Amino acid sequence: MLQLEGVGKRFGGLPALDGVGFTVPKGQVTALIGPNGAGKSTLINCISGVLAPSAGSIRFGQAELAGMAPHHIARLGIARTFQNLKLFPRLSVLDNVLTGLTCEAGRSMVMAMLRLPYLRHRERQLKLRALEALDRFGLADKAALPVSILAYGDKKRVELARACVSTPRLVLLDEPVAGLNADETAAVGEQLGRLRREGQTLLLVEHDMELVMGLADQVVVLDSGRCIAAGSPAEVRRNPLVLEAYLGKMEATA
Ligand SMILES: Nc1ncnc2c1ncn2[C@@H]1O[C@H](COP(=O)(O)OP(=O)(O)OP(=O)(O)O)[C@@H](O)[C@H]1O
Ligand SMILES: [Mg+2]
């Protein structure tokens, strides 16, 4: 579904990504792991159009995503969450999730202002879908609250609901359980497992190895901007290069 080849990204003179290549098969969970600063978020930003890669190609079906604007990429059916939450704090939980449907909501301001019966019907349909997405992540009872008053764990789940509400072809998740406690992590793990069983294609960046090993069909390992390993969770777990990448960093920071 998604095919990366030779993807590079430089910040100033420094390479954050260098010759990254792998594929994300349809209907599978691909986990992207690696030590802090490996380039995982940079890669998610390149795929979603937040950053333009400096080199290489990112193909999604027939489309070349490298250099394409984020809203065009979203319209192709790629949704994402952010490592550091990007919600609209003053909007309600429901309205935050509705922003995940802007691609479908139509663009005519005049039409929206006329409030034609058809548009009111359409608006109700979109709200219903947003409520369904909230329900799926256990947040339906919080729909009317301003998102700013929610606990951190709930905010993370609002982002998940917003990413999934449009039933995208591909969802990019940047550390969906970072900062969550054990119960919250287990709940999100369940919810992601359900998406997987439904055939949702996911690219999951995550440090929680238990979650990764339980969910992923394949694991890709980045270290210092390079792909150092790829394979099944079991293969990657016993790959000496992967152990070295993680242990090396631990020794360096010890
Ligand atoms: N906008 C930016 N400008 C300059 N350097 C950046 C920028 N974004 C990321 N970097 C650098 O690129 C490298 C990769 O960062 P990135 O955030 O992609 O790592 P990561 O794998 O997501 O790490 P973490 O696990 O800590 O989230 C780091 O050295 C980082 O300092
Ligand atoms: Mg990151």
C-alpha cells in the first residue's frame, strides 16, 4: 500500500533520515521502532506531508507523496496522530473529532451559511459518525466537554478517534500510548487490536515493546536515520544489530 525508497531528510546539514526504504502492506500493522532521535517522527512527518523529504520516493498506490501538501495527502486517505498532541483546546471533544471529517464536509462557505435542509441532514450524519468514533475509543460520554479539561490519556484517545473517523486507508500513529498508565495502555492496545482485526492498515511508531510485539505483523527498526532491520517481531527481537542500537544508547546515557 505504501512504498518508501531511499527517503532522506536533512535539517541544515544534518541527516535525520538517510536512504530509508520499506513497504507497509495493506491490512497489516507495521511497527516502526528505534531509539530516541532515530528519525521515526520525521518519517511520519514526511509521509503525511508536514515535512517534504530531501530525497527519495514515497508511493501510496499510484500517487507520489514526496512534496505533496498535507491536505492533499489526507484526501488520499492517510490520517495520523501526533506524538505531541495537536488538538483544538477550546473546541469540544466532538468538534475535535469532526475536524477529522473536513475532507468530506464540503468546502462551500456560502452553502454552509444557507443551512439548507440537505446540509443539516449531512451535518447530522457527520456528527453521528464522530460519535461512533468516540464510542469506539470509550469517549462517547465526554463528547460535549471542552477538550482542554480532559485527562492526558483521554486526549490521546480523542486524537485516535479523529484519525479513524474518516475510515482512512492508512493510519499513521506516532506513539499512541506514550505517557499513558498501564490500564490506559491496555485499553488502547485493545482498541488498536480491534482496528487490526477489521483490516485497518497501520503504521505504528511506539516505544512500548509489549504493545508492538502483540500488534505488529512486521517491525522496521530505525537507528540514526537508517533502516537497520526489518522482519517479524520475533526476528527483530533477536537481531543483534537491534539489541546493539538500543543497548548502545542505554550505555551512552548511563
Ligand atoms: N524540525 C527540526 N529541525 C531540526 N532538527 C530536527 C527537527 N525535527 C527533528 N530533528 C532532529 O532529527 C532527528 C530525528 O528526530 P525525530 O523526532 O524524528 O526522532 P524520533 O525517532 O521520533 O525520536 P523520539 O523517539 O524521541 O520521538 C533528531 O536528531 C532531531 O533532533
Ligand atoms: Mg518521535
